[in-house]
Amino acid sequence: MLFLIIFIVSVTANVKSQTFPIDTAKLNTSFRELVNNPNTLERQKAFFDAFPNTWNEFIMTYQYSSKNNYDLTMYNLAQKQIDALDGKVTLIKDSIYCKKIVNIAVGGKLDADAPNYFKVLLHRIMWRRMDGILVAISKLRKGHQMQFWQFYWSNPVKSKQLETEYNRLLKLNIDTYPEEMKTMKIAFEYFYDGVNIDGGYLKE
């Protein structure tokens, strides 16, 4: 119970935190330059640094709105830019790269489009840079660790693939990261097959 209270408080604090929009012109320029010449550290770093650093920045950048005259440029670029963060950013040190990826996921909420693209990327990166991701998670406060795993395991239905991944992660890391795996187990219990993706919260 205490753990869940800490989690709820941390979520509330995160929601109320002040957020500023990122420089999308800089992000888009660095993205175009990266696509044209992806194998240089300078261009990879420029795009990596311009990419949102937190969930609030991320969702403000790539969210969808049905309002008239809402500019959907960034919404339409979301998948390409998120994929570039994985496939075209290969020269950044694991410690720096994983810290940013984990930080974005803290407080993330499962939804269609950009949130789902990022969640898919997150699962890919976990298996490519597992130790770097788990080290970054281990440096978070417990409430933020829970927020990370909440987003990581959030799913509206059962999935054999996710169940297999969970069991593999637990088996591989229970001895090396026992506290992080303890938090992960709780998050899996509550959020795997336990959330809606349509914005509603009540059970039907």
C-alpha cells in the first residue's frame, strides 16, 4: 500500500511539473541532416540533443489534435523521428543514450501513435542495451522506477510476447538488479493487461 501511495504522489507531482515546448525547428533541421549523413557523431549528437528529454516534452511535440488549424507537422513526423532515435543514433555512449531513453519513459502513458511508437522502441532498446537501461533505471528514485515500468508493461490485453519478455528479463536480472526487478514485478502485476488505450478508466 505504501508503495502505491508513493507511486500516486510521484505521478501527481510529475503531471503538475512545468513544461516548455522544445525547439521543433532545431529538431527537424537536425533530423534532416542526420538522414542525409547518418554516420557522423556530430549529426547524431545534434539530433539526439534536440530530441525531447521528458515525457511531457515528448507528448507536447508529437501529440495529435483534431482542433481546426492545429499544425500536425510533428505528429506526422513522429514515427520517422522516433525510429531515427533507434536506427540512426548508434555512436552515442550507452550511459548517455540510455539515461535519456529512460528519462523520457518515466511518466509515459500508453496511447496510439507516438506513445506506442516510443514504447515499441523502448522494448527494442532494452534488448540491445540492457545493462545500460537497467543502470539508468537503478539511479532513479523508487517512484520514478515504478513509472518507468508502468509505461513499459502497460497493455490493454494479454500478450504471450510480453509474458515471455517479462520472464526472460526477470530470470536474467534478478541476481544483478534485485530491487529493480522487485519494482518491475509489481508494475507488471498492475499494468500488464490492466490499462485501457482509449482514454477511459472504468471497467465495462
